[in-house]
Amino acid sequence: MPGIQRHPNVDLAVRYHRAVARGATGADLARFFHPDVVQREFPNALVPEGAVRDLAAILEAAERGRRVLAEQDFEVLDAVAADGRAALELRWRGTLAVPLGGLPAGHRLRARIGVFLVIRDGLIVSQHNYDCYEQPLP
């Protein structure tokens, strides 16, 4: 990741997104989070009402994601950190394992994502996601 700020909070954020990309669930995913974590996903094309999740709900969402996505990956476009925080701009791609809405299994989804993390004691205590999905191609 040339040009990306080197900082322990950026390193944690990148490791976390790599774990998500490989389909981490349960303890493998929970190890990144403070027990009091709150994740806020702002409204987007896949979650129109948005979502607020505690640790249990984050882990449940990861299990659902494993069933819906055949694969996914993140590319870190930019990252900065300071004072217990990290912010990342990501390019995300995921391939549907099952039909979703009007999209068939095998369809490739794409999004740009802004992620803002608050980190305490080396663990994520707050996560805000702004997911901007590209329109499906015909």
C-alpha cells in the first residue's frame, strides 16, 4: 500500500478488512472489536434503513454475509490515523453466491466505502460506514 500512512490504527483497520474479505466470523472476527463496540452502517442500496449493531449483531451479519457472498475483496485507496482514530477509503467488490433482489447469483457488486473507526486499547470501539454502491450493470 504505497502512499498509505503507516500507523498502528491503520494497520489494525487493514487487518480487520482483510479478515472480513476472507469471510472471518466468530472469534476470528470478534478479536478486532472492543466488547462495547457500536457499528453504524448508514443507509445505502443494500441496507436502505441503515443499521446499528453491537458485537453480537456484527457477528450475525458476518455469518449472513458468508451465505450471500461467494467472495469479496477490499482495496485500500487511502487511510489516515490520529488520536485513537482511523479513516479509510476503500474500493469493495463482492460476488453474489445467491440471488439478491433482482440480481442473479454470480453478479459482481462494486462499492466505494468510507470507514471511520475509533480505536481503544488496540480494539475497534466504534465503526461508521458510508457504503456507496455502483448501479448494477445490465
